Amino acid sequence: MLKRARKQIADGTGNTYRGKLSRRHLAGRFVRASVACFLLASMVALVEAETPQGPKIELQANIMVPMRDGIKLATDVYLPAVVPGKQQERLPVILSRIPYNKDVAKRAGNYFASHGYAFVAQDTRGRYGSEGVWKFLTDDGVDGKDCAAWIGKQPWSNGRIGMLGTSYVGGTQHTMALADVPELATVIPVDAASNMGRQGMRNAGAFEMRFWNWIMLKAGLGSVLEKDPAVAAELKALAENRTAYLPQLPLRRGATPLRLAPEYEDWLVEAMNHGADDEFWAPANILADPAKYKDIPVYLVGGWYDSWAGNTTANYAALSRTLKSPVYLMMGPWIHGQQTKGVHGQVDFGDEAAIKDEWAWRKEWFDHWLKGQSNAVGSAAPFASKVRIFVMGTGDGGKNDKGMLRHGGSWRDEQEWPLARAVATPMYLHAGGGLQTEKPPAKEAATTYDYDPRDPVPTLGGNVSSADGIMQQGAWNQRGGEAFWNWSKPVPLSARRDVLVFQTEPLEKDTEVTGEIEVKLWISSSAKDTDFTAKLVDVYPASAEWPDGFDLNVTDGIVRARFRESLKVEKLMVPGEVYPVTIKLYPTSNVFKKGHRIRVDISSSNYPRFDVNPNTGEPLNGHRRMVIATNTIYHHAGRPSQIVLPMVR
């Protein structure tokens, strides 16, 4: 009953919600519901204590807003209720365009409407209550522009719009900023989709399987398909059996129940077929031409373990050079969309890591840029400087009460990204598994291994999202366990023959690595095409709490050999010929403490983070065969494979 009362308070009744129920009204409902008056009176008091009275809110629900092509998009508007006898005030507007059901914005809508904003939540094209056919971000620039024009004409709008939202919803902000929307005044894209052909859906040519997972989970939810019970049941069964479908790739049209959701199947097959970073990935491509981005204040927020981290920092570097308006960046130790938490994966980064109030800091930003208030923006945390980063790794390395590694860390304000004072320091791969700042000797040296696409190296954490059921996000000890469906035994990845381990001696002092990271390899292969992966690991020494140490993944990356020279043009290899390749890892900030080791793991797979390369050179997502590739990493003076670490002294 208490839960139902809370829901009534949150949801209201019918299509118009006029704020929280009065105490008298709420108590009356409880009395009518039960004869246990004393108990229910106590429950009423509890509900009232947990939901303090605030401004009344009006919800105008399910307005069908027409787009230029006649398609109508379902839209909710949250407004401060008008006092009887007074006219509707024109307010600044917060907009969130959502493919996950606009109802998820209810808390945000009530919060911002109670603080003097109009809040608009809209289902994106083809999703939930909106008409049309869905296609990833393709229509969101134009649709967003039409939505903003509609907002600008409403009696409750002053014509100034700010946007918020995470992931896909962050991507809709970028598409609108690139569409030159007149009403758009500021954006806060968090973990936002962008530059999808670079390090997003395609990552140096490899396909990020989180989007395969996204489609498998979402095709039967939020579309017209779920209205047919039989179709919905088939798509539900498909989603529930995803791990059985994973080994059956490539995905072919009509070969799975996904054919019942043709717009989702078409997009996914096309995306998995399409490796080059070209017009197919144009929506939300900021780096292609940053000058197209509207000159407005931008607050970019990301996490070191987020799937879009590399694009978040790249966007900051590009936009801060291009826009005259202020561009801010905040990077925490977070996984995707989890800024209110300080524990991610198997690691505790400390209470300081979490931003407990998910709305207040956004409101501070909007108050400054949409209402003209003089406040913390530009003067106090988290806005004291334009770059704010969380430097990981300064914890005591013990266990918290839930058995998590206390890796710790702290916030630091900076003036730019990448840091001007960071020194790009090559650390060279040596024969026998050493990693040193000294170049290897001239004597030829190489390490060769077999990569079998039927037995890929499993993904144990990292920069992933949409991971539900097939991956774990964030920081993990690099050994198997029950959390990993494809590596369930407590066996470290370093025990695999196809994982090459290169590590330093125990460090003599704390060493901070903060910035963008690249691994530069000299390679050859028996195959026309194969992959090379790299992972940076913070190796904890043995201790009483961690008797076998803790191999903490810090960041990773991949390159598909056919895209080694360009992300736009494929070029197969000549088997046996030696080539240089560069693997772009995700950015990070981590202190490798005294006594720890810096480690680099080299292999040719990280699955299912990335699709497996069949090593045949067949068209992407078009192979029928798999072969073992014999891959070689060279590490001598003539071909000095290395990781380049931005060290802060």
C-alpha cells in the first residue's frame, strides 16, 4: 500500500497531473483503503516525511507533435502549475529526446518543473508512443529541429532550450547541435553516442557487440511489434537466448527471429557489414567537422570505463578549439550512466567518486546559461575549471566490506585536455615479457601465437555498455568467475597461450598515467586479415587480502588489420609481410603505485566486446569459414613495439 501511495504521488491520475496529493487527501485514501486506522496513519506520516511538499506540477501527456514529413512524435510536457487567475509564465525549457520510453523522464520532469523550468520529454521516431520507422540517430537532427520549433511557439516557452540525457539520449543532443537549431542554447551530453565509425559502434574497424546486444534486447520493446503478442513472444525468446546466438554469427537477414523486426534487423545487418568510417556513420559525427556544431555552452561528461569515453575526450579537444562558447569536460571513474555511484565492477573508488545528486549539478549549469544566474559555474566544483578529472589508484588496495578492491582516487581540476604537462613516454616490449623505457636490443626478436576465432579471449570488464547478460562493465580482476558466461572458472587470462604479457619490474615510485594512450606494434600474420588487441593492466602485488594479487584492467583497444592504414579504406594484408599498426586505447587517469607493475596484454580477440575476426579476409559479417591465424609481434630495435604512456610527473 505504501508503494502504491508513492506511485500515486509520482504518477498522478489521467493525462493531467497537478502535483503531490495533499495530506488530507492522501490520508483519506488510506482510511478508505483499510480499517487499520492507527497503522495507516503511521504510513501516511511516513509517506509525507519522504515526499515533502513542493510546487504543484502539471503534466500534459501524450501530445502528438507533427514533424515536417507528417510523422507525429509522442511528447510529454511538465510545467509548474499556474496559480488561478494568473497567466502562464514563459519559461526556459529542458528537452530530453528518448528511445527508451519518455516515462523514464518523470523524475527529471518533476524536478525541473518544480525549479522554474518547462520540461519536455519526447519518444524518438518509431519508439514507444511515436509514429514512424526507427533508425539509429538518423532522423534525430531533423526531428529535434522540428520539435524545438514547436517548443518555441508554445505559450509556456521563452524560446531557449537546454538539453540533457545519457547515451543514445546524449547522441540526440549532438545531432541537434549539428543541425543548427535556433532555439538550442546549451547541452549536457553524458556518455553520449557520437563518432560511431571511429570508436563507438565501429572501433578501428571491429564491431562493438554491445550494439548487437542492444538490438536483440530492444527490438521487441518499445516498437509496434510488441502489440502483437505472438511476435513479442518470439522476440522475447530471441533476447533470452542471446548467448546461444552469439557463436552463430555472422548475422544474416532472415536467418533468425529478428526478421520479425525488419527495421531493426536491417539496421543491425547493415551496421555489421559496414566497417569504413564514412557517411553511413554520419549522425552525431562531430570530429568530421566540429565547425558544424552550434556555438553554445557545452558540458561533456564521461567515465574512464564508459563505452563512449574515447569520443567524449576527443569531442572536448575538438570543440574547445572550435567554439567560442565555453566547453567543459568532466571524467569520472564511472561505467556507463552511473555517475551517482563510486563502486564499479569489482572496484571501490571511494565515496568521493560519486555525484550523489544527479539533478542538482545539471540545474546549476542550466540556471547559469538559461536563467543568467551567477553561481558555481566557473567558480566552484564541479565547475571551478573547464576540465575536471578523477585520478584513480590512490586507495590502500585492501577490500571493502563487500569484498571490492579499494583502488580509490580523487578529483582534480585541470586547464586543458590532454594535459600539457603530461610527457609521452614510450615503454618498449622486450623478449621474455619485459616492459621497459629502454629500447630493446638490435638482435631480432619476436613472439608468435595462434589466434583461434572459435576460442576467443573472453571479455572481463572494460569500456562497455548495453552489456546486459553477455558482458560485465568496468574494472575487474582479469581472471574468470561465475560473472562471465564464457570464462566461468577462476583462471587468469594471463594463463592463455594467445595472451602475450609484457610487464615492468615492481615500480620504485608512484607513477601517474593521465591522457590518451596508443600501442604501436610491428606485426605479421599468416592471414589476410586479423585483429590485434591491447590492454593496460595495473598489477597489484600479493597481499594478505589479495594473496594472488589483483590484475586490474585500466583501458583497452583493438585494430582490425584491414583498417590499419585508414578507417575509411580497407586493405588486406599479404600473409607473412610485416606491418606497423596502432591500437588506440581509451583515455584514462590512473596512479600505478609503488610496488605495482605496469602490464600490457597483447592478443587478437576480446569477445564479446568486439566481434571475432574469422581471419579469412571475407567481407565483414559475410564469412562462412573460420581459420586459425598465426600472428607475430616484433620487439627489437628495428621494429620496436611499444605502448606510449602520458606520464604526469
